[in-house]
Amino acid sequence: MDEQALLGLNPNADADFRQRALAYFEQLKISQDAWQVCAEALAQSIYSDDHIKFFCFQVLEHQVKFKYSELTEVQQQLIRETLITWLQAQMLNPQPEKTFIRNKAAQVFALLFVTEYLTKWPKFFFDILSVVDLNPRGVDMYLRILMAVDAELVDRDVVHTSEASYYFALILEARRNTLLKDTMREQCIPSLVESWYQILQNYQYNNSELTCQCLEVVGAYVSWIDLSLIANERFINMLLGHMSVEVLREEACDCLFEIVNKGMDPIDKTKLVESLCQVLQSAGLFSIDQEDDVDFLARFSKLVNGMGQALIASWTKLIKNGDMKSAQDTLQAIEAKVALMLQLLIHEDDDISSNIIGFCYDYLHILKQLSALSDQQKTNVEAIMLAVMKKLTYDEEYNFENEGEDEAMFVEYRKQLKLLLDRLAQVSPELLLASVRRVFNTTLQNWQTTRFMEVEVAIRLLYMLAEALPVSHGAHFSGDVTKATALQDMMRTLVTSGVSAYQHTSVTLEFFETVVRYEKFFAVEPQHIPTVLMAFLDHRGLRHTSPKVRSRTAYLFSRFVKSLNKQMNPFIEDVLNRIQDLMELSPPENGYQALLSSDDQLFIYETAGVLIVNSEYSAERKQVLMRNLLTPLMEKFKILLEKLMMAQDEDRQMALADCLNHAVGFASRTSKAFSNKQTVKQCGCSEVYLDCLQTFLPALSCPLQKEVLRSGVRTFLHRMIICLEEEVLPFIPSASEHMLKDCEAKDLQEFIPLINQITAKFKTQVSPFLQQMFMPLLHAIFEVLLLPAEENDQSAALEKQMLRRSYFAFLQTVTGSGMSEVIANQGAENVERVLFTVIQGAVDYPDPIAQKTCFIILSKLVELWGGKDGPVGFADFVYKHIVPACFLAPLKQTFDLADAQTVLALSECAVTLKTIHLKRGPECIQYLQQEYLPSLQVAPEIIQ
């Protein structure tokens, strides 16, 4: 072997050596006999370096996995002997191999097993057992090999891909695995189970590591072997014995969980679970409060959850089978576990609690199906409810300012608890409402002296009721009187208690979230609107010390104002005055730290727009207010654009360009208050937005920071096309001209949707403009597409693919808007060039989305031009190019019918042929029969 290259395997080697080692590995993989050198090195223990040993196993692994069938019988025998020799050496070495080497060796054994067990090596496990006997190092390898075999046969992470060949391979592999498992069950599983029993018996008191490994193997295999081999007196008694041994009980728990999880007859399952429970209970394992090992309790909770869910699955099957007597017995068994479930659910450790939620959820599902609940069941429901309320509460350690992994886990746990709460609402909505109301009122009466987490959870429960007790369109305050009254009372308490002033971000945020969720309350009791508005506008909301609260409040305030609509009328000017300072565009040079980020300011501008547009003021007044809102932006924009033109430093240029972009974005956002041109005109605001357009468009000719500036102006133009309609048209030619100068793939890709929007909206109105800019746009596109790119530059290839799609989408919009004359008037040479690009897109590029679009274009052109009165030469083009494209595209290797987009492309291809037939009649059939299909050497009988 290349000793120099092997030096690079060491993790501390420098980059050059590592690169050389990698290249050497690739070289050995291709080599015909390199694996033999590695096999010899392993069998004779030539190398002591762990990384070289691992490397040798990797080479062998590649050989077995990808090139095994190329080996002769003798060579295959050599690999088997190498592995057995290496295994024998493990028991004699003074020191055991590192874990990562043992695991890699086990993987190679497992690969050889799936390749050879059914044919050349049926005694695979017996050969390994005869070598290892009960030697601890040998047993360790044997157990690792068993886990690797199980991973090959069972643990399949399915990769979702559209390749038909992949799915076919997957089906073959599944069949092979089924055959392997069936053969193992027949030939060796009883012997393997006996070996596990011997290992457990031999090592349970003196080698906890091997015992735990063996328990893991039993747990893995129990899902697909005969359960009676494990679920019998001698095995279960041993496992239950392990439940009392501290170092073994976690693995024993997992093993019992797998046994309980195994599919079986419902009556037998109930008996198995009940007998397990009796023994566990008599061993004192149900006394949760006396156990302080949370890691074990988390596993135990998972086991109890498995037992509970297994009983519930049995109950469901028995009900379905009509066996009411057995179902009743199973239900009693379930009920008997509820007290234990509650102890685990309420446990202060969230992992322990989380592991039992499945059982709890399924138990409530049973109660939901019963016609009436017993007193005990009602008590259980209430106990679950109280447990959920308690567990929803934050603990003291939760870090609100810097949320990390622990905080993320608690948020996920809260989501699980929410599902329980929703299920509780289905079982007993009245009880849930009464419980929440009691907790809420008690807490809010004394909120000043109550800990933040209790105040937060009280408001959170009110918030969660909205989804737990669903209604259509948020109508919580009408219909069911009891419910409406309870919610109304709680909302009134929330907004009048002063709790919005609580000095903790979690309480503040929960207050605003709940107010917005129950916005319909303010239609019933509008007198509370000023109180809540002030909370939004002062130090509790938009001016809070926490940026997180300010940011979320900006969004919620926008939603609140929109939902209240006309009820905001009395407060409009006051609110506009109060938010004025929050809307200031902060230039990069003043060093002033704005209260809101530019993203948050977008919501404030949108809110201001909504307030003005939805107000009952006259059009003149609305115009004045909108001008007051937008004029400061326009003035700042002009000053900043001048500064950008003179700026030398690139960082400063970027900061100024961002600021200019924000100004355009803010103006754009105010227009979201309008739905169509009528409301813009009604409000007398057309002129203000036209002024904005005139202010912003000069930015397109700025040579600096083009991408940022163009992006902002482009978005504004999109909005103005919707709001101002044809009033925007005079600005489009000059804007387009600037945007087409020195542009890159991304610029064009984003510019084309703007042209598509104009084309689809104004159609013939913009025909002269389109005819004028059609070829300049196409030249810009072709220029970018023809730029040379490096072979491996994935992002450049993707950009070109997206631009190509945009180009075809543009042609589709032009033809689909009934403006084929835009293309027709470009001169014969240009028309031909365009048509050939569409044919190329339909056939040559393996991009089904573009292909589909191209066939839609071709179909439309045939419909428009394919008749007897179509353009000169088009009929020839149909037969020489469009018809062949319809056959050649589906025949391409890359045309993958397992892909949904390709199927759509095929459908459009068929529509194109059908359209040709409709327009050209029998002539089309005659051409196919007499000229085209014979040219493809299609047999005459198939043609007919």
C-alpha cells in the first residue's frame, strides 16, 4: 500500500495528506485487486494504526456492496475466510479494537450475510457462534453483527425519489429481505434466541455492557420473529429480574416495550400486558414517587405508554369484532393503568411526561366514543385536565431572551399538550371551559402578586380555548350562550384587569396574542378598544424594552386594526399621530437605533394605509393623509439617492441602497389597503402614487447597487399595475429600458413576470410597446443564456434553467393573451429564431416544466396560425418541426414518466398533435402515414 497516502487517514493530518488519502481510496475502489491487499492486512494484523484498519474495512465494504458478483468463487471464499480469521484474532488481542472499527467490521459481515446466506453461506451464524463461543470480545462482535444484520433487513430509511429504477430496486430489496427473514426463522432463529438466553444468563451479573447489548438485540429482533420464543416464562422472568438491576433496567425496559409492541391477537395481548403489569407492580416499580432516576423513569414511562396503547389497540379490535365481554375486560385493564399514567403525566421531568402522552390521548379517544362516562371516568378527565394545565407552565430556567435547544424542546412539548387539551374539549367541552374559567379568574384577580409563569399560562389557556372549542369565522361570542358568556367574561377581565402591564415578556406577548385571536369580542364590547389600543401603542407594546415584543406587536397591531375595520374610525388621526415616529426612515449615517426593524415598519405602514383607506373621511381628507404619510418617504428617497450617486465606500453604498429599498417597500406596503383601482380613485390617491413612481424610477438609472434598487422598484411597479391600472402605462417603456441594461440572469428572471403581468392585464393596449421591446428583451435573454459557464457550476446552470423557464412563460403569456401579432411582426428571421427556441425547449432540455410550457405555446400557435389562412410557411414548419417534436420529446431517455411534471408535459404534447389534426384535417393523417412515421422505420401494420 502507498504508505505516504495512508498518513492522510489520521484526523490530525494536514489538508494535502488528507486529499491524497481520499484520492488513494477512490483509486483502490476502482482497482481490481486492491481489496486483496486490504484483506491480507486485516487477516494478518499488518497495521496497528486504527485509521488504516478502518480504511481496509471500507475498501472491503465497497467490494462486497458493489463488485461482489465480479469475483471468482475462490476470491469470495477468501473474503469469508478473512473475516473469520479477523474475528478469531479479536479474542486473542491484548486490547479490544476501537468501537468504530468493530462497528464497521459488523457492517461488512452483515453485507456479506445478505449477499451469501441464501446461497453460499447458510451456516453464517453457526460459523460465527462456533468461533466466539462465550468469549466476551467474541460475544461483543456477534451482537454487533446481529444489530448490523437487523439494520440491513429492517431499518430501511426510504429515500423519496421519482426514479422508477430506484423504486424497482427497493421492491427487489424488500422481497430479498422477506426471503432472508423467512429462511432465518426456519433455520436459525431458535438457535440464535437460545444463544441470547445463554449470553444474558452468563453475563447479567458480571458484564452489564454485554448484557445491555444483548437486550438491545432481543428488542430489535422481537418485531419479526416468533414472539413465543421470547414471551415465555424463562425469558420474561429474566427480563423482569433485570428491571431491578440499576445498570440493566433501562435496556430491559426498552426490550419489554418491543415485546409489548409486537402485533398479536387482542385477547392474548391483553393477557400478556396484564401479566407483565402484575409482576412490575409487585416488584414496586409502580411507586413512581420513590424513584429518583429520571433516565430510567423516561424509559419506564415509554413502556407504560406502550402497554396502555397496546391495550387500547386490543379494545378497538375487540369492539370491531363484536366481542363485548372481552372488550369490557380490556377496558377495565386500561382504567386500572390510568392512575399510573397520571403520575407519569404530571411528573416534573418533561421527558417522562412526554413519553406517556400517546396513552393519555388514546384513552381520551376511547372516552369520546362511550355513550356516557362513569363518575371515575369523569374524575380521570378532570385529573388529566389539571395535569395538562400544570405542565403547560414555564419553569424558572426557561431563557426567554436567548432560546436554545432546551427551550425548543419545551415548545414542542407544549404542542403535544395542546393536542391533549383539544382532545379533552371533544370529550367534555363544558368541563374544560369551567376549569379554564376557574384557573383564569383566580389567577387574574391577584396577578400583581402571582408568578409570571402562572399568569402566562392562565392567559394561554384562554387563548387555546379558541381552537379547542372551534367555531366558524371566530364567532365565539354568539350561539351557545353559556360558552359565549364565559368567554366574554374572561375577555373583559383580561382587558380591564391591567395585566397588560405585567413586567414579563411572556405575559405581555400572550396578552396581545389573545386580544387579536378574540378580536370579535370588540364588536360586542367596543368600549374596550381605546384601552387595548393604548397598550399596543405605549411601553407595553410597540415601545416595549424588548425587541422581540416590539416586533411581534407590530404584526399583531396590524391584524388588530384590520379586524376592527370601521370601529377604528374615532381613533384614526390619534393613532396616526402616535405611530408617526415609528415610521421614520432611519438613514445609515445617523447612528440612531430605531425601535422597529425595517420588516416591522412594513406592518406599521400597512396599518397606516388601512386606517386611511377604511376611514369614513372624504376623498380629499384621505388624499391629504396619504400624502402626509408618503411625502416624507419621497423626500428622504431623493436625498439618499443623491448621496448614493456620490458614495465611494462599498459598505456605505450598500447601506444607502438598503435604505432606499426600504423606502420603496414602505410605500408599496401602504397600497395593500386597496383592492382595486376603484378604491384608489375613490380615495383620490392616484396622484400620490404617481408622484411616488416619478420619485422612485430614477433609481433604475443608478449604476451602483443595481440589484437591490431594481428589485425594490420592480416590486413597486407590480403593486402599481394592480392599483393604478392604465395610469401606470406611460412609465413602463422607460422603466423597462433601464431594467434591461447590463442585466444578469436573475434580473431578467425577475423582470419577465412584470412584463407578463402587464401583458395579461392590458393585452392589446400594450401591443405597440411589446412589439417594440420584444426583440431587445429576447436579445438580453439569449445573451445571458449563451454566456459560457464552468461545467460544475450548479448555481449558474440552475439560474439559466430558471431564466429559460421565464422566457417560455413570457412567450406563453403573449400567445395566450391573443397577441401573436407581437411575434409575427418581428420579421421572418426573428420569428423563425423564436420558433426554433420553442422547439428546442420542447425536445432538447430535460426540464419537464419548460417542455410543458413549450407544447402549450406550440399548441396555441397552431390554433392561431395553423389554418389555411395562416402566415406563409407556417404549415411547412408544423410538419417539419412541430410534429417531429411531439414524437421526439417522449422518446428521449430523460423523459421520465414516473415524474408528475413529465406526465403533464406529455399531456400537452398530445394536445398539440390533436390541435394540428383539428386545423389541418386529413392532410395531417396522410403526412403521418406516408411520410413521417415511415421515416422513423415504423412497421406499416403499426402505422395503419
